[in-house]
Amino acid sequence: MQAIEISQPGGPEVLRLAERPEPVPAAGELLIEVAASGVNRPDVLQRSGAYPPPPGASDLPGLEVAGRIVAGDAAALAAAGFALGDRVCALTHGGGYARRCVAPVGQCLPVPAGLSDVEAASLPETCFTVWINVFERARLQPGETLLVQGGSSGIGVTAIQLAKALGSRVIVTVGDDAKAQACLALGADHAVNYKTQDFVVEVKRLTDGRGADVILDMVAGAYVARELQCLADDGRLSIIAVQGGSKAEIDAGTVLRRRLTITGSTLRPRTVDFKAGVAAALRARVWPLLAAGTIRPAIYKTFPAAEAVQAHRLMESSQHVGKIVLTW
């Protein structure tokens, strides 16, 4: 089969089209003929050598795919209500940049009604991440305010739409005014250009001094101390990436006095059972919103899989709003 492999750690140019043996599904797994593969920041980190795949995972990049089931564990298929030929999207351990990919059946979801394979391939990584970190770990409630750092990212556009659909107010930070307008069009209540405005001051102003109940942070580093300043009492900070650095200095007294929570998680190392539980929650709570058109995937650009180098260059430029997807 055709696949995009990492020839050696480095820049986008180290990605290359190659021939690989077709993977064989193990017990509890499905084999998917891939129509589209989502591109995500962890793929960039893996390519650069900073995010090695976990033991037993494919060395090929790619954590989400969409396509048709072509083989798999018959018992697992039946238990999940799937059949050969069904269109699914899946969260994978790796190997998504390939014409065929295996995934645990519990991490597969039906393509929501009305969505294309490209749209479906953009869903798993961001939906799983947002659901876990915003709604499970940080417990965002209807009527509360969510601050999303990096509102125009794939994670950001998902968080905006989900939080709004489930009854919360959303403030985002972005790097330019065009991205601000794009986030507002997706439903964000307010967009703050962090290059020209102080997000701490703006969040306090926009919440009448109260602050945000939940912050979804992809930056960490020096942002953490500032984020504590604009959290409401009993607020929750959920960290999902450390693009600004892994070290942070905070005022622990502020955490104590204002009953703040700092949490975070990574998705890839979690167990299949854990991810299957998240998939079940998404199928019950989020998939109906997608089928109804209440929320929609935000696709910025697609590339033929052979042009994965260009897709990674776009990802690293941070010029996109929403998701980048490879097609096969």
C-alpha cells in the first residue's frame, strides 16, 4: 500500500511517499481503507523527533482517518453495530498517513449523516481532545465562560462550536484580525488579538471582572501565571500542549485562596478502553449535533497525500483556520 513515512527526524521535507505492507487487524481491530487523513500538531512533533510513537504503534504519522471498513474482528464488528463496507472515522495510535490503517473498534465512530470523508477525518483527534479536557476534566457547564487560547486552530474551532452548542459563552485568543473574524463567524462571543491586546485585561473586562470559568491552553510556559489571573474563583485551567514551554512559575497562594484547578492530559498514551469510553460519549452527545448541522467541521485546506510536505509546511506556518486534511 502507499503510505507517507518519516525518512528521518527533521523538517517537512523528510516526509516521503513509500510502499509499505498492508497492516493486519488484530483481535478487536478494524482495517479501514482510508479516504482521508487528518493532519495534527502531534504529527509535526513526531516528524521532528520530539514525539515518538508509543510501543507497538506504527512508525507512520497520522492519528485520525476516515474511510470504509474492509476487514476486522467479526465479533467486535457485530458488538459495535458495524458491518464491512460501513463508512467510519477513527482515532488511531498512528499509521493514519496510509492507504489502509488499523484501529481498535472502540475508537471508531460512524461518519455523521451528511458529512464527507474529508470532514469526517477532521473530527476524531480534536473531538476526543476537547471532550476530555473541556467537558470531562475541566467540567465546563452551561452558562459558564470558556477561554480558548488559539481559537483558530483545529482544536480551537472544535472547542468554540461544542461549547456554544452546549450552552457556554466563548472567548478566544488569536494572532490577527482575520482569524478573529473567522472565530466570531463560528460562534465565538469575543475574539482577542493577543498581539495587540492583553488577554488578561480583556477577559476581565468582557466578564465584568469575574474571569473565565475554564481556560483551554495549548501554550503553557509563561502563559500559565497570566491565565491564573483571569480565571474566575473556582476556575479550571486545562493544559493540552506546551508550545510556549513546559516550565511555568505560578503564585501557589492564588491557587489556594481562589480554589483554582490546574489540570492537563495527553491523549495518545491512554488505554483503548479509556478512548472507547470517550468515543461512546461523543456518539451520544456530539454526533447528533454534527448530524443536525448544529456544529460543522471547519476544513481550511486539503492536499493529496503525496503533498504531505506542503500540508506540514502550512501547519507550521499557523496561517490556517481549522483543519488540514490529506486525501487518498
